[in-house]
Amino acid sequence: MQGIIIENISNLYRIKAQEKIYEANARGKLRKEEIVPVVGDKVEIEIIDEEKNKAVIEKILPRTIYVKRPRMSNITQIILVVSSKNPKPDLLLLDKQLAYAEYLKIEPVIILNKTDLDKGKQFQEIKNVYEKIGYKVIETVAKEQEGIQRLKEVLNGNINVFSGNSGVGKSTLINAIFEKDVTQEGEISTRNKKGKNTTTSTKLYEIDKNTYIADTPGFSTFDISEIEYKELDKYFREFKLVIDKCEYVGCTHIKEENCGIKQAIKEGKINQTRYDRFCKIYEELKEKDKYKY
């Protein structure tokens, strides 16, 4: 029987297979082969006790995507949640996440949550920048169910992972999608305006057949050092269109003068502040590269 791992706590796995949830351990041969099952894995299981819903994982089917931290597989879409206010939008983190999604070849969707708190409507500028690049951007007020129907349509047929800083409203969004409390909502510390992380284990929640969402700890703080700093420009979508205008092969787009990207900024084709964040991420990756080996 085939199923999908929806939760992993220690060495115990919860598997959805044929409309039932089974608890399973991995067969010893998998441990010998050093293959560790992860949430999102499609697996073959053997039923040990049908009455008690007990099974054992016999085989892990080939993965389309594998993410190291947090360990997950077969994600098809990443939902990047940004808070319009409280906490303020972290666009540097957003750009790192977008670059990582491009690197992994996972489709990203940007959610601008808590738009009701942004009385000056500054979120519109953020929306315009990313829509111009070609990203899907959805405005939501999770607590009022605003934008939730459109979000549900976008999630359909995908294994979706939610990512974003603590306090941006990931758990509230998931609860709004299900119209009940399926995840624990975090509080915002009023003193420092930072969220307190509440999610402790990776879990897939089924919306309907073949549509899942994951609330994961640690996805917001993932390390993008898998990306080579010299390759970073490949993962900024709008850069691809003008890289061939650079005078030098291997142009870093940082110090060079006759640079296609810098020219595109002057012409208003590339956003200046997003380019500035590219430079920051480039320098961070370059610095980390020194200590890689």
C-alpha cells in the first residue's frame, strides 16, 4: 500500500494511506541503507495491525525535492508570509526565501498578511515590486477571513509549505483556511514586536485530496549557503532578462561599471532596494564561503 508521511515525531511516522492514518516505524533495512524517511515522502507500507492502524515503512519512493532544514520532501509550492505591520516586513528574509525557492525549483507565492494594520497602505508598494517581477502576491487579513478564498484556490493540488518570521500570522492563516484551530497561534511580544515561535514539529495538514499544507519550525531561519555566491544572480528572476547585457562574463553586478543589471536599475526595470538586498545576500554568502571547508 502506498501513502504519504504527514508527521514525524522521533522515530514514529504518521502516514495517510487510503483515507486512513497509520502509525509506522521504518524497516531496519532503510536504516542500514542510511535512508531516513521525512515528512512529505511518498512511501510503500506493510500493514501490521489493521485494527490498531499499525504499519511499517518498506520503501521510500523517489523524491522530486528534498529540503535539508527542516527536513521535508516533495514540496511543490512555498507560501512566503510577510506581515504588513507588527512585525514590520522583513524583505531581506523574503528575498533570501525567494532565491532559495528558485534554487530548489519550487513555485513561491507571497502573502501580505495583516494589511488592515497598515493604515498608510505601504504594503501596496511591496506588492507592486514583486508582481512586476512576476510573483503571485495575495493580500490577507487572516483573522477576518479576507483573501482566504483566493489563497485556498492557489494551494489546491499542491504540497505547500508556509514560511515567514514568527508572528507574521502563519498559524492564524492555516487556522483560517480550515476555519478551526488546527495549529497553536503565537503571541506577539508587545515589548520587542517579535513573535514567539510556537510550532515545534513539522506536520502536513490535509485540506482536501492531494492538497496539503505544512507548518514547520525553522523554515524561516533556513540557511541558503547551498547557493554559491557567484550563482546568486541566477535566482533573482528579474536579473535573468538583462544579465547578457553585462560587458564581462562572470560579472558580479557589484563593482563593475558596464553592468546590464545596473543599467536596468537606471532605466527603472529593476527595483533599486531589491538590488541593494541582492548585494547584502551576495556578501553574506561570499563571507560564509570562506569558512565552508
